Amino acid sequence: MTRNVDAIVVGGGIHGCSTALHLCLAGLKPVLIEKDYAGRHASGVNAGGVRQLARHVPEIPLSIRSMGIWEKISDLLDDNCSFESHGQVLVAEDEEELAICRARVAELNALGFTHEELIDATELRRLVPAVAETCPGGVVSRRDGAANPAQTTTAFRRKAEQLGATVREGVAASNIRYSDGLWHVDVGTDSYAAPVLVNAAGAWAGRIAAALGEAVPVETVAPMLMITSRVPHFIDPVVILRGRKLSFKQFKSGTVLIGGGHLATPDQDRNETVLDWKSLATSAQTVFELFPVMRSATIVRAWAGIEARMKDDLPVFGPSSRHKGLYHQFGFSLHGFQLGPGAGAVMAELIVNGGTQTRVSDLGIDRFHPSTL
Amino acid sequence: MTVAPKSEDYDVVVIGAGPAGLAAAATSAEAGLSTLLLDENIGPGGQVFRAISSTPVTDRNQLGADYWVGADLVQALRASGAEVIHRATVWSLDRNLEIAVSIGGASAFVKAKRVILATGALERPFPIPGWTLPGVMTAGAAQTMLKSSALVPDGRTVIAGQGPLLWLLAAQILRLGGRIDRILDTTERRNYLAALPHAFAFLTSPYFAKGLSMMREVKAKVQVVSGVTELSAAGDGLLASVSYVAGRKRETIPADLLLLHQGVVPNVNLAMAAGVEHHWDDLQLCWSPVLDASGNSPVAGIAIAGDGAGIGGANAAVVRGRIAARAAVDALAPAAAAKLPAIATLRADLAKAERGRVFLDTLFRPAPQFRIPSGDTIVCRCEEVTAKDVLDSVAIGATGPNQLKAYRRTGMGPCQGRLCGLTVTELIAQARGKSPQEIGYYRLRAPVKPITLAELAAVPKTEADVKAVVRG
């Protein structure tokens, strides 16, 4: 049986769920199709960083838009998502790195962005007392923070459903086609038809785009994370390094999350990843050197979420360059979590209003395929 | 003394030196395969033959003839030429058969052509009100102290639950002069009827006569209350009393020690973390790996033997260990397989060892009220999550154990679900009106046992990582 809806969103990550929710807020009735369950992959198992800091310039407007939503996330979702704002700090380990930080902040200021702030050794020590004393400073983005990714993605899903979205979990979208002015998608024995299709399928989105004639340079990756047992509270902000691969965060419970982008081997058809302990050992060594307090903490679990990374590290966001009614929202390249709330809002504006005040034009798929529409 | 593995590559790595692991490693090494046996304990034996080489309990009658069978297995292992490392904690195994093992505070990586997991069983969680109070422990923990240090309880002691191990432990405690005030038998009355059709096989099994005489021995000395349908422990920060209902009569008795036991279940953590598919066994009420007749899992090169393959007891574990090793020999050195017992003989041995198992599984299938708690009873000890907390989370969208993590952190503490996993699955299944198979289990991840950051930091790095300076 074919059911007619206002929009079909493929992918139950934070992006698909956020877009479904914002479409509901605009009065539409979307269906959200997720092959596993909402938040099963990268959206549910990422580091939870809510970071404007150190972003590529083309995505800063979307990030700022998103930050405004994060700060009122309870109003939107009736769930605090465990969002906490203690800032994010980028640590320069030597003078050379600090000089790069200085140039970056100056560049952003010239563009009119003020969220990144250069800090000296004294302020760094005030924000992150446990950091090794050799670090000369860094950059802080004070409104940044972190949230619980699975809780957040689930909260978006739940709210979307409450507001009228149909959520189909556990069966993959298949047989995606366009006919008679409508997009048709099969879910098991059911079919859905709608004038709008949003491709937010994460690591699986590249295949959907390619099947619709819009192949893009994307790969499937699985950044690894590990978490420790509880240690006494010693750090508030999220810390990332300028040079080496490391991100570092202590939760309220005392556990410490260690990440930074070392990659596992993904097997996306099996929903599995094989961890690379020798790379994780590198992360452990970096923490060992920078935070002596962590040396006797125990690692209780390591994992990796499967997601899409673009060759140019920028998401694919906005209308298709070939098909009417098709929108892409994928390829967030290891930094899509913070963008989720804002991207859903902007996507709903693009769909409902045909445009948005938030500058996203540098993120379109037309950077790979000039528009034929 | 701390000994690292002598090599980085082995034909066969066996993990766990209980009955299955001892037999598997000996068989594999005898056939000439380079064999490494890694075991977490200080000596061979696992739980069944714990401290077999070192126990201070030397009167053979006290621990029973079945225990001393372990000595022969250890002897065979020592004669086989297998490399054996104790106090070796395997904390990672992946589908490439790469094994990470912590020995004396340092980690080593070894690679195997075949891995035989013999990680045995764990006691089933027994989540009754008050089960986390100091003074309440599992029967298995009490047995560990008894075997390795000849320690037996001398305070007011209550043993509650069911199953063969419960009676064995009671007999061993009594023989060593320990005190047991009362045994509360939680076996469901209707189970006796359900088990009856399987009784003939059990009557002809080696367990029957031994089990019966052991129960008689215990019942002659201790008051046994059967048909217990409710059970709770109480006390202010320490166990003070045990309450129970039997035959609609409630009684509360003072106690210093409560030993709980309602059977054992496969220890699945390492196998699941390696990607081995498991299915819900509705008779044994636990997760069992998907295996072929030789113990091979769907992950190429990984076999599972012993109780980790599904509860079968020590005798079956020994044979399953031999069968898994035999399959490894067939694959890696077919010529050497001729020296080993014929596969038909091994299968006949296994059938004999497994005879009567269905009877035991049916009789000792734990009652729902002792598996699926309610209200304020703790489910997850690590994060102090109650049954009500779990149900509240299910009501707002936690559809399975992995989703529940986001709401309550269940299974995310140091035990990695060992003490709450089955309870959480069954609780959610009941609340959602689904089968445990549909609900599923935690996705388990390495390290299967925690390691320190310092130990991981000391692991040799790959050259590419040392050079990598780009932030992702």
C-alpha cells in the first residue's frame, strides 16, 4: 500500500531526526525511515562535542545557528540532552602552534566571527588546570560544550514522533524512485510517496546519491573513542589539541572520554567495526603526557561509529543539483553532531520556504555537479 | 614472575584454562600445533578445578572425586608442550584473530590461526531486594574461597536458590566444618512435572547417583525449605535478615551471610566482542553462541568450547575442548589428526556427557520472579539502576539494552553487563511484550576487562601513527 506524506526523510541520525522534527514544526507530516534504530551509528555513539571551535569557515554560519538551538534544547525537545556548556579549548603545545592559533583567530575576526578567542598560558591554566605546564596557550570558544549523543538523537526522534512524524525503524528504505511528480520509497511491503525526499543516511547516503546520479567523493570511516572508569573531577571544558589527534572530555559522572579521530576499520554492511588498538595506544600516550592525573585510570570500553567523510571535509547540504524535491544532508565528516539541530531547522526552511537566511551555499552538492535544474 | 608470550604468532591460542581449555590446549599441542594457553587465574583449573595444583584442601573426599579429575587434565597439558601463561587477561579479540593480552601490567599482541574460546560460565544474576548488601554473595564466590583458601562460613549462613552447584557447595561447606543454618530451595514446583519426561536420560547419566547422594548428605544436616516463591535480604548497610515465602507462609530469619545461586550462564563477553553471533536459548534462559558441531563460530577461525558454548557441565566441557582442538588440527595439520581419537568417538563421549542435561535445565529453570525484578530492586549494580528506572526509560523510548545505555548507563560500568545484562534483556522483553531474542543484548566492546591508560600508552605504536600529526 502506498501512503502519501509530505516528505520522506531517509536516515535516523541526528540530522534526519532533526529535519523530521523541524518539518513537523512547519506543519508538514514527514515519514522518517531508519534501517536500524535512531542513533544506532555515528549520531548515537560520537563524542558528543557541541563545538563551534576550529570549524571550517563555510560551515561556521550553520554552526552558529545550531548553537542558538542547543542553548534552548530543553524548550525544543522537553529533554536537556545532558547538554552542558563549559566551553571548548584548543590547546597549543608550543609557540609555533600558538602562532597558527593567532592567525586563525585574526582570520575569523576579519570575517566578522567572534566565537573563537585567543588565550595565553595563564588563561589556559585557569580553564584547564590539569594540562601540562609546557603549553603556551590556545583558543577557547566559551559557549561550546558537550551533550549525550544517544540521548539527544533519541530526544529528536521522540519529539518528531510526538509532533506527527511517522517513524519507521528496523527496515531499510529501498527502491527509491521518482514518478508522476512524487518520490516513492519502499519500506518492506509498504511504500511511501511524497514531493520531498531528504537523503540523511550518513555512511549510506553516498550510495543513495550515486544511485540518483549524483556521485560524490565520500568514504565510510569509523573514528574510535574510548572511555575510562570514574576519576575525581579535574576538568570542565572539552579539550582538543592543535597538533596531535586528541579530544578529551570528563563527564559529570567522572568518566573521561578520549577521542580525536583515529580510525577503526568499518564494515558498514555488517554494522561492525574492527578497532585498531595500536592507534588507540597513541591517544593513550598523548593523554599520558598531557594529563598525568589520568595515568592510573582504567579504560573500560572502546568503540567506533560508522559515518561518511567527504574528500574536502565539508558536508553535502542543500537541494539536489539534478532532481526536483530531492535534498541532501550527509557527509558531515566527523563533525556533524553539533550541526544537527541547526541543519534540521535550515533544511526545513529550504524545503518549506525555498530559502534560508543562514549561509549554507558553500556546502551544496553543486560543488561537485553544476546544477541542471 | 611475569612471562610474555614467546612468539607473536601461534597456530592455536586457547583462552581459559578450565576443563575445556585444558583439554583443548593439550590436544592441540600433542598434535604438534604451536599452542598458547592464556588464563586469567594464578593456576590451571578454571572454576570447576580451581586451585587444582595448589588447594590446601588435601582430603580428596572433601572436594569430591569429580574435582580431582582436573589433576589428570593438568598433567596431560604439562606433558603436551603447550605454552601456558597464567595471570594473563585477554582484553581484546577481533575477527582478524588479533588478541590483546595483559600480563603483569604490560600488554602484548599475538595472532592466531585458530582461537578456541574456553571462557566458561558466569553465575546468573539473582536480583532480589537487598542482593547488593554486604553479606550477600554468590555461591560461586564462596566456592572460590573454599577451594583456594579452605575458607568456610562460620556465622549464621543461609543458602538460597537452586541447581547442582548449590548442593555441591553445601556439601563441600559441611564437609569442611562450615556452618549452614538453612537452605531455601527456589525450584519451581511445576518444574518437577515438566522435567519428568526427560528423567529417564538423567537416571542413566553419571550425575544422577552423585547428585542424589549429595542432596541426601546435605538434607541430613541442614533444614531445607523447598518451594520458596519470594525471597529478599534486608539490613542497614549490612545483611541482617533473610525473608522468604514458602507455601504462602512468610518467614524472616536472622543471617550474617546469604549465598545466592540459580545456575550458570555462558560468559559471552569476549565472544560477543569478537563479533560471534549469539541466540537466545529459551530453555537455559541465556545467550548461546551460534556454533557448528565442532564448536566453530560464524567468525572464521574462532571456536568456542566448554560452558561458553552453552551450559553442559565439566564433563561435556572436556570433550568439547577436544572436539574444537581436533577441528583445528584437521584444518591446520590434517596428517597429525590421525593420532587423535576418532571424531566419532569424541561425539559419542559428548553425547554421554550431555545426557540428562535437558532434565537439569528443565528442573532448574529459574522462576520469573527471581530473574525479572520489580520496583526498587537494583538491576545494574555499577550504576545503581533499579527495575523501575529501567521500565520508566522503556516507557519513553528505550527499546533495547543498547538504547537504555543512553538513559541509564546500564551495562556501561566496570562489569560491562556481566551482572545486569540478562536481567535487562528479560525486563525489557517483558515490558514490551517481545521475546528476548527480539530485544537483543548489549553490544559488547573491548577491552573486555579494563586496562590502565598507562598500560595502553606503553603499547608499541605503528609507524604511521607516530608520524600522524593531523587533527581529525
